[in-house]
Amino acid sequence: MEWHTCLSEQFSKADAVHAVEPNATPTDAEFQSPLSLEYLELKLAVREIYFDFDWKSWAKAACLVQKEAECFYANHLLSDDFQTISQARALDMDLTEVLTIARQLMVDLGPRVDSLSQTLNALQKRPSNAKNRILQQDGQGEVELNVVQFTSAWQEFLTHVVSLEGLSRDIKLAYSSIAVDAAQQNQNQQREETPG
């Protein structure tokens, strides 16, 4: 499952409300294991911090901006005209908006996800008999699967952010003062070559 699909499914408002029952207490059997408790706390934090956040739209926008940036990088990065400079500025503004949200997600959720990953790793390192007893006792098989999918998607998300940051750095070059000077020289040269 791709990171954007997983995050939007796990954290969409409807899913978060459904997954966290309003009458659930920490003593309920389904929330007994440390993995379940951490997963529940993560979903509660997301529900509280990002109550009206549209996960699906943001994830879709993040993927679209990456595709546009990669296309621009491949086809126009070294162009020396004012239209390209204008496109680069607009695209970098879109990248900046997506990256601002992504970085805030990393600040708000990163430590919780790291802790959840450590708890998952500790569970997975147990001998299979002990692990199976824990999973069967608390009915945690589905929770473990969700956590595995989520932590994997989170790592993909972090890779996506690094890629966007690199694209943003490169695209800034396309509208730097050097690029503007080159576009001006190109425009002046074209005027000189045009018979008039």
C-alpha cells in the first residue's frame, strides 16, 4: 500500500472516529497490549491535533506536486526564459505549502511513530509462541497488521519529503538571480537578432 493511501485511510476523520470507540476504556481487552495502547494514543493524538484535516486531499496534492516538480526538473530546469522562471516560482510555492504541512506532521507525529515502531519491533523479536499467545489473547493480529502497514507507509512518507526537499532546492535555482540574469541576456540577444 502506498504511503498516501495508507495515511489517508488510517487517519481520515471517519476512520479515526470509527477506530476509537467513544466508550472504550484502557481496561477493554482489545486495548491491553502495549502495541494497541500506543496505536490508540497515536490515533487519538491525530484526531485531536488534525480534527478537520483532509488527509486524502493533502496526500493527493503532495503526490501531484511531486509529479509536477519532477516533470519541470526533467524538462525545464535549465531553460533561460522568463516564463520558466515564473513557472518555477509558482511550483516552488506549491512545494513549500506541501512541505510545511509535511514537516509539521513530522514534528507532531514523528516521536509517536518512532515509539510505535520500537514497540512493534520488540513484539516481532519475541519467540513466535510467545508472540502468538499475546496476539491471540488480546486479538491483536489486526492491530499489528495496521501498525506494520502504517510504519512502513511512514518511512515512505519520510522518503517522499526528502525527495520534495531536493526538488525544491533544485527548482529554486531555476528562478535564482543567476537564472534571471541569463533570461535577461537571452531576451536581449533575441531582440538584437530580430530584424527590425
